[in-house]
Amino acid sequence: MPPRAAKCPECGAPDPVASADLPKLRGGAKRRLRTLNILRSLIVVGVAGGLAYAMISLAITGPPNVPDPLTTAGTWTIGAGNFSALSGNITGGDYIQGNFTTVDPAGTNIEVAVYNSTEIVQFVEGQDPVPQWSVGPSDNGLIVFAAPYTDTFTFVFTNPYPPSSHLTVGVYIITTYESNVGDDGFG
């Protein structure tokens, strides 16, 4: 506290202890003041240590790795007359490659179509949109779709058999998002 102050400028205590009077304090007050100073120091060191730990751990681990929804592999079960969809953002010029094979029952057909963000709404509403790309009906095939522009594209896998057939089809699908960045032919 400042010299010759009548009260503490921070807390307003009427009988403050000046810095010069600290060595003259008696036992209990001296211990409380020393304990308070130690606790303040520990808090400062603890906060600084916590911030240092957080920054160092972030620098070591790097940014989070979020898997792309258009890079996948697995067996999908599609009921008769139904469809399953795989959707995600594709940057113009990038492409999705992969393949599909019907596995249960083997040799049954499946249709694959790719719709942009406008066409998928039309498809879900029962309209007849023109897909960006399609294959089928077939029991297997390659998936090679190059996005002509940046948009959200949806890969729709449709079981073409009518619901009355009760034919559920198991399809093994594998896709990989391939970026076209840096592939300019110059190294």
C-alpha cells in the first residue's frame, strides 16, 4: 500500500499494513500474511503451468483429424424399394473413387446415382431429377465421380426391387475422397 495512506486503496480496510511495517508484525498476522502470499504465488504458478501445458500439448498433437464422410467402407443393408445415401461436401475438381458389390444375395442388382444439393431434395420429394452421375442397375461397379463445382453431393444407393418382393440387398461399398490440390503436373 502507498506510504501514509489512511486506508487500503483496494479493500478499504481502515488499519492497513504498510510495506515497511511487514517485518514488525506479530506472530498470527505475520503467518496469515505469509500464507496469503504463498497461496497467491501458487495460484499464479499453477495458472501459468496450466496454460503452458495446454499450449505445448496442442503444439505436439497438432490439429484434430476429422474423417471425411465420403471416405468409407462397409456393408449396407437396403430394403426392397428403399435407398441409402452417403453425403458430403466436394470441392470442385476433387473426386470420389471406389466400388460397390452386392453380397447378400450375391448377384442382385443395385442402382447408384449422385445428386447435388438441389437434386437430392427433388429425389427425396419423389420427383425425377437428372443425376450428376449414375450406374446401374448392376451387381457391381466402379465409382468414379469428379465434382464439376463445389457443392454438397449425395451418393444414393437404391434397391430397384419393388417393396412387394421383400428382397433386402446387402451391398459392400468402399469410397475414397481424392483431392486434386497440388496435382498441376509441375511436381
